[in-house]
Amino acid sequence: MDQSDRPSPDPSRRREGGFGDGEGLRFAGYAAVFDAVDRGGDVVRRGAFGALKGRQVPLLWQHRPDTPLGYVETLAEDARGLRVVARVSGRTAAGRAAMAMLREGAMGGLSFGYRVKAARGARPRELLALDLVEVSLVRAPMQPLARVVAVEG
């Protein structure tokens, strides 16, 4: 992937006041990559996420609802997949651990939780319409191409 394909955290989109603790880290990456079969035999198609403008979903650790890491600032489908820019909070032990691993390059997988609204076929199952529930930072993503591509902070 060349540099023009990489989403980058946009400092102008920071929330006023951030976390209130002056800490945190932003990253950008792809939680889904279109038209690539994942380890579970699913393939996400372009347009599957529908309207994302204004959509808010949590940023979780390994899909665990009891371990939020921060929030997703932006969600958008582009030619490659589901592009996200997210912020990890330094207020929790999990957030601090995630920030350290991201900075060191020891963690970089992304994934997403969803409900299927429309699909067809099997092996691969084509995911045509999805209800996005969350985005997660993970050690081993189902889609190996779903990765963090830029870290700031």
C-alpha cells in the first residue's frame, strides 16, 4: 500500500478537551478490508456498512464489552475497506497497555463486531449489509489485512 492509501489521524478532528487527562493516543487503520476472504470464510463487500456518517461505536479490547479502550472518531468506507480513526484513553490499565503495545508495534490488529442484515452464499459467505456494533483492537484479526497503519501520540 502506498502512502496515499493510508489513513492518517487528522489533528483538526480532535475533540475539545480530549480525555481531560492530557493523555491518549490516536491511530488510523482498517477494521475491514473489502473483497478479501477472512479466516472464518466471510468476505465483506463494498457498501456493507451503509450510512456511517455520525455513527458512534466503542473501541474495545479484543471484542470485550467490559474493556473499553476509548472511542472511534471517524468511520468511513473507502476503496480499500472500513477506515477508522480512533483514540485510546490512558485512564485505564487496559488503555495504557494498548497504547504501549501500539507505540512499540507489538499490537496492530483490528476487527469489528456486527450483526448480519444481508448475506449470500457459503465459504465464502458474502456479507452484503451489516449493522456495525463496535471496533476492536485485537492480537489476531479474522481478516489478516485489517491493521493499524498509523499511530500518533
